Amino acid sequence: MATSPETEHPVKAFGYAARDTSGTLSPLTFSRRATGEKDVRFKVLYCGICHSDLHFIKNEWGFTTYPVTPGHEIVGIVTEVGSKVEKFKIGDKVGVGCLVGSCRSCENCDIDFEQYCPKQVLTYGVPNFDGTKTYGGYSDHMVSDEHFVLRWPENLPLDAGAPLLCAGITTYSPLRYFGLDKPGMKIGVVGLGGLGHVAVKMAKAFGAEVTVFSTTPAKKQESLVGLKADHFIVSKDEKEMQSVAGTLDGIIDTVSATHPIAPLLNALKAQGKLVLVGAPEKPLEVAAFSLIMGRKIVGGSNIGGLKETQEMLDFAAKHGITADVEVIPIDYVNTAMERLLKSDVRYRFVIDVANSLKAE
């Protein structure tokens, strides 16, 4: 008989979990492993809600096993450390993002690209190396190998900083890797949601001239005044799109809905780069000549390794970058998911776990 979530490990834990494809979240008692010699255990203070959480709890990607406790934008305070932990002590503020494990020996791990390790362990909903399932940050505490725990900068707010552990690194990493981080570069950001608004802030902090592309004209003021973008283009307006033809060094495309990319490629200069961080369901159509005639590149990027994620947190703290958040109690989480589905949030929900999650 299969071991229950409550009894597979020795340390009792409590959180919210979905139990079927309805995605409805409700209280769950489960368990976490004892603190190993290289482990850090911490009390969860805040956890951001990522759109991936919504996909996962509804099994929209086809590999969810229930029950599943989501959450991979987790910040908290250390309560216990293993005997061989070197980087952390009790009382430290820490974060855990999308990964809690990797093989640590493959070619990708060797160059600090753990996010591309074929044996990576996601923070929730997948088998860990011991065969038990991972549970995320919609819970009272976490335990992780110290390699996957991040030092929290002292001047970075915990609540508004939590989403940086996914949205922040997802947008920072491609700007850095594809060389779009130089002052004076002209960078486009497609979509102004949880990822997009952070992408604007990151690009501005690198000294870029930023153009926001959105299908929603009402977001113009928000982009130009609230986020200090330099230009705003309604992507459905052919005249506006033509006005930026051949002007951009790079574009970060955060949109997960199906959308045409030919007009975006047209906005790039020669040698320009279109980097996808959103994941539309349908395959993209790319005309070969739209790439060949300008030696343009369509690429993709997925979060970042642990070294780069720490670098991103320190960069965000230095430049005052946080997500725009709505802080909620955990018993509001199902309503938050409904609102997220309708894009009714500016721009990220963050659960106040410590003050609202009470074990039954």
C-alpha cells in the first residue's frame, strides 16, 4: 500500500493542496524529511502565486499527481540547519525558487545551469531523489539542500520580493545571457503581466530604452508612468507596429497565449534577438526569410541557475526592483486563482503564509 503524504517523512507539515483537476485548494496535512547534514529548514513567511501553479493544479500540462501543494516563490526565516551547512544560520532570511534538486555533476550543473539539468527536481509536484514527492510553498515550512537555498538581501522586501524567485530570474536571465543588458540598448517587452512588468524594471535598471507591446491600450499609462517604460505600442495596430520596424536590439516575449511573432521579428534590427519566456500552446510560425534577411534569432530561456538567481536578487536589491503585488491570506487562494485566470491582478498575488496559515 502507498505511503500517505502525512506519514512518508518524520516531520509534520501543513499547507494547502489540490486533490483533483478542479484545482480547488484546501488544507492538507503532510510531512517533510528530517533535516539532513546539508539541509536548511525554514519557516515560510510569504509565497508568490505563479501562473504555473494554476496550470499545475489543474493538470493542464498532463503530469500532475495529486495531492499537489504548489508554490515556488518562497521566502522565509531559517529555523534549523544541518551539521555540514556552511552558508546559513538560524535566523537568516532565505528564499527558494523553482528548483530544489539537480544531479550536480552533468555538463549543465558544472556551469551553474541547474535549470537545464535532465535530472532537475522541481520545488513541488515531482519525485525527489528519494522517491517521495516535493511539496511547495503554500505551506508552513520548507526543507532544502543548502545549494538550492538563496541568501535574501537585507534591503529587499520579503513580500514584494518573493515573485522575483520566478518572474525576476525568468526575465533577468535572458537579458544577461543574450547580451541585452548593455546601457543604451533598445529592448522590447511583449505582454504586461507578472513577467512583463518585472522585465520592464530589469531592462530599465540595465539602462535600456524600453518599449512595451500590449494588446490592451488601457495599459499605456501604467507602462509609461507607473513602470517608466519609454514607449508603448498597441501590438494589434499595424501603423504603430510599423513605426518601430527595425529599431530594437532585442525583445523579451512573456506572452503565453497564441500570438503572431512575424510583426515582432519585423521590429528587430539586423542581428536582433527575440527571446521567448512565455509558452504558447500552439507551435509558432516563423518565415525563414524573416530571420535570414536580418540574421535574426528566435530563442528561449527558462529561469536561471542558482548562482545567477543569487546575482539577480542582489541586482534587484541594489536597484530597488520588486514585483507589484497584492498580498492575500491563504484562505483567499481559490478566489485568487479565479482572478488570475481572468488576468485580474496587478501583477502578482503573494500569500501571507505566516500570518494566515494555521494548522488544523
